[in-house]
Amino acid sequence: MSSPRPVTQADHDQVRALHAQGLGRNAIAKELRRSGKTISNIAAEMGLSFERTGAAAAATEARKADGATRRAQLQLDALNAANRLMGQMFQPALVYNFGGKENDYNSTTLDEPPFADKRNIATAIQALAGTALKLAEYDKATGNESEKSMLTDLRQALIDARKSGTP
């Protein structure tokens, strides 16, 4: 087994130059064919850090904020859809079928959807509400606490809608 090659001044110079170009530790390690640990040690000796600062940190924070915004919108959309479905459970429903040897179309309007349709609607509501809750839990776990009050408000709206039987 061969011993690791020694770190040279050229290695230090290359790490400094590549770091100045904004390359991360792993990219520098790949470029210089060194381990990440070796690059970290060289950088530490020179007082260089791979902490995200400046533009990189701002871009990372912006990406996180954009993700939180998209999750919040998806959460609202899921809960709005669940609320619309809740209303359909107690509204008149058109029931139809095609049948007979002539494949005739027959329809009627009922006061409420049949039980099987209500069960399917309830399953869809449960899936949508579950999605919204998982999104809120993710944001809570990652520190996006602002989502808590919105989820609480929407949960209460769904409970109220269920009690009153209206969307």
C-alpha cells in the first residue's frame, strides 16, 4: 500500500486560487485529486473557510424561501380542494350511466351523492388534508414556523365546514 503523497506549496497555492474562484471543498478535492479532508486541512491552515457567505449564502436562503413559498401555496391549494370536496358531499349530485343493448344514457339528480361516492370524496379529502399536514410538518421541522398559524386556521375552517355541512 502506498503512503499518501505529501502536501506541497503548490497544493496550498492551488487551493487558495480555486477557493478564490468560489469552488467548494469537494470541487477542489476533485480538481486536485485529493481527499476532502486534505483540502479542509489545507484551507484551515490558510484560514480559509467553506462556509456559505455572501452571494452563495444569499442564493441558498433565497432558494429555501422559494421552496417554503411553493410549499405554502401547495398546502393552501390542497386545503381549498379538500374544502370544495367537502361541499360536494352534501350537494345535489347528477348520477348517470350508459346501459342496455343500445347503450342508452340515463341520468337523475339526487339530493346528495350515493354513499359510495361520498366514501370516495372522503378518501380524497383525507389525502388532500394529509398532504397539507405533511407539508406543514416539514416546514415546522425545518424551522418555518410561520406555517403553524395558517394550518391551525385552515384546520378550524375544515372543522367548521364539516359541522355546518357547507363549504
